[in-house]
Amino acid sequence: RAINIRAATSYSFTYGDDVGRKRSSAQAPSFAVNYSDVYSVFGGENNLGIYARANWERILDVRGTTSWGDNDTTPIPGGPVYPRFNNVSTALHGVDRSGASVRADYKLSPQLSLGSSLSYDRYVNDMYRIRNRLRNGTVRPALSGNPYLIVVDGANYGTEAGTRHQVNDTLSGRLSLNYKNDSDWRVKAEFFASQTDREQDSSTQTYISNRKIDYALDRRDGLADVRWPTIGVIRGFYTGTTSTTTSLPSTYLSVNPFGDDFSDARTDSEGQWQKIWQENSQTTSKLDASKRFSSRWPVTLKSGLSYVTKQSHQWRDDLRGRINVGGTGFGPNLSSLTDPTWDLGGAIGRYPVGYVMDPYLVTRAMGISHLGGGPNADPINRWSYDPRVFTVSSGAIREQTLRNARSIWENVGATYFSGEIEIGRLNVLTGVRYERTDVERDQPSRRRQAPFAGTVDEWTLREKSSGDYDNVFPSLHLAYRLIPKRLQLKGAFSTSAGKPDWGSILGIEDINFSNNTISVPNLELKPRYSKNYDLSLEYYFEPVGQITVGVFRKEIS
């Protein structure tokens, strides 16, 4: 009997309380308990083994990044690229992992044993990310002629707040039977089933100020950090006509480039809220049998069957729209929706602390909440919001919600036969496996036609289809002991396949009535098939260690 209990916690001295920002604590505790024992039951002796475990742990971290280049400007074709600054971010991540399982192995007789296990695991992933952005602006490349020192006039400060709360629950079970006798027969049967349910709440909210700044982006080696470039403000926040900087400044203003409080927000300040669900399940049934024949040249024969079913169902509710910054709506002054508690500079303090929007405060101010309503409801009606201050993007809501309601099923049946023989110093293992795969999908069909544009009817059709393919996998493995226990020569021919990922065969059927075309993911995609050739020479040292020299060739189609 063994009982193990472990408890621990950790604290980041590098980032201190920052890793716990927006959480209850900066501590990352963990706890685990394991129990194992052997029992004598039903007249047997030590014939029942039990193992159980339970655990919980928390992982916290903070990550910083910076980005530029998605708004490149090339003044001369083929010449240097002069990128604008994009964003700098700080992201807080928290993961909670917990689970419990129990396993039992019961020996009915010296020949027959049964096994079973049941487990439940939960994985919770939280993220809170703030990005400080400089949007738009006119690049003045002629001022320096150096792509590592860029002057940009008329950029707008913006902030992006992203949140995610994802919960994954997995329940799995296994049953097994093992039989062996004195005649060298071995039989193993196994059944496995698992179900994973995922639910995610997330939002991405982007807000842009009307005010402008002129700045220089300095990435010159030796003068600035290439990874974390310097932002030098040339002219502070202003409105009206964009400046035209005519010469490189020798000094910069002591102005925070992220210091605008969004008291004059642009009309394209927008947000996206999502509820995402996914169900994945798998069952596996296997039966294997082997027989060893003792003779001058020992032979072992094996054969088996397996059947695997997998399915995935995914759907979401999506809300998209913009804050009504007009006089009849919320107004352009969004300063009351900023987060006064946020004091982390971009890239974990490498940049000054900027004004950021509070995504939860914005959600409440817009009156946004999820109502549900089922797959037949208009996606817009699955949400509650205040139309006076929040204007929905009805077409985008319907598209992003309805195009992501899809399912796929995959069934794989297989059988194999293999044989192994020992001829003196030579070991020969050969076999063949046959596999049949059946795939079925259910995905949305989009009708691109004027009467349906932006409406639910654009997505009411469904496309259901199926496909199948067969594969045969022969193999041959040879091993010759040149020096017993020391030097061995190996050669092998084998085959393998890589199935198309579900993202390549599952999507939407797009029917375009304007140009009379239909685009649909290709369900007839076949697996990558590989023929593999291997040759190696292995030398073993006593008591441990080895040197291996090998060559290989793979032919993939």
C-alpha cells in the first residue's frame, strides 16, 4: 500500500504580482495525492490492484511582445521596406489543471486478467491581453533613407483589449482483457472511449482615438533595441490636418505615445464577443492475437482487428458591432470606460503605461449579455445589447455564427497480419496492414445572391457529403547480429500515411450566383503516402551506451 501526498506553491520573483494581475493571487499552488494497493479477493491472493490519483495545479505567466510591419510602405519598387509601428502587448495567462482517475486490474486466473480505468480531467485557460497600438499614419522615408529609422506623421493611438475564458472537460474510460496460456497463445481485447467538451467565452475590443501624433521609430543597431524599438514623439496629440515632417529631429518630446485618454474616439471603435462550443469524442475497439511456435527457427505470428470512430461538432454565437460615438449615442468621449487600475507598460514594462479600455466595463455599458436561443434562432437575437449605444454588424454576426456550425465523422477499420522469425543471427519481421477510412461531414452552404445577402437565409442550406479511401501498409524489417551483443546491422522497408487534417476538408460550401461558381473543401483529398527505406549499423558498449550510423530515404506522394 502506498499513499503519496504532494503540495507546493511558486512565486515569480522576476514578475512579482504581475503574473496574478486580474486574478485573486500571484501564487501558483499545486496539490496531488496518489493511492495504490493490492487486495486478495474471491479466494485469490493479491489478485486485485487499485490505483487512484487526484491533482490540481495553477500556472501563471505574463508575456510581452511587440510588432511592426503589417502596414509596410515601399516607396521604390524593389527598394527597402519602411514599416510603421503596429503594437506592443502585455498578456496575462493563467491555467488551472485538475483531474482524478481510478484504475483496477483483476486477475481471474493465471491465464486471464481484466483491467478497467475511468478518468476525468479539467483544463481551464484564461487570458487577459492589452495591446497599445499606433494606427495609420504617413511614412516619410526620404528623411533618413534608413529602413531602421522611420518617421511617421499623423498616427492614431489605439488600444485592443482581449479576454478569453476556456474550459475543457474530458471524460474517458477503458476496459481490457488479457489471456495467455502455456501453449504461447496471447489474446488481448481493449475498448476505449473519451469525450471532450469545450466552452469558451472571449472578446476582442479595439478603440481608436481621433487625435494624432507624429513619431520616429528607431530600430538602429547599437542605438536602439531591434526587438524593442524606441518610439520618439515629434509632435504630441493633435487634431486637424496631418503634419508634414521635413527633417529628422535631434531631440524628441517628453510625451507618452500611448497617453491619449480616448475622450475623442473614432467611429470605427468596435468589439467582438464570442461564445464557442466544441464536442470531440472517440471510441476505439481492438482485438489482437499472437502465437509463438518453438522450433529450430522460432516463429511468432500476430493478427488483429481495430475500429476507431471519431467525431467533432462545433458551433458558436458571435456578436460584432461598434460603439455609437455620435451625439445621440454614447458619444465620442470614452474616457469613463478606461481601466484606471492597469499599470503595466507594454512588453512587460519596456514601454510606458498607456490608457487602456476596460473590456468588462465596456460590456456592461453596452448592455451586452448572451441569451442563447438554439441553432434555429437568428444569431442577432441570441444576444442582448443596448441599440442606443451599440450598433451591431448584422451581416458579420450572421456570417461568423452560421458558417462555424459544422460537424465531421471519421470511421477507420483496420486489420493486420505479421510474422517474425529467428534464423540464427538474422531476425526477420514482416507484415501488412489494411485500413479503410470513411469520412462524413455536415457543413453550411452559403448562397451569395442579392435577396439573401446579410440575412439568415444566406446560410440556411446545409451541405452533407461523404468520402472514403483504402490504404495498404506493407513492411519488412531485418536485423543481423554481426557480433552478438555488440554489433548489429539493420535494414527496413516500411510504409506510412498522413491523413488530411479536418480543417482541409471541413468548412463551407460557397455558392456564388454572380459568376456561377461553387467553392467547397475537397472531401476527396487522399492521405500523404510514404515509402520509407532505412539502413543502420549499431555498436553497443558494456554496460551501457551505443553508437549508431544510419541512412534513410523517404518517397512521399
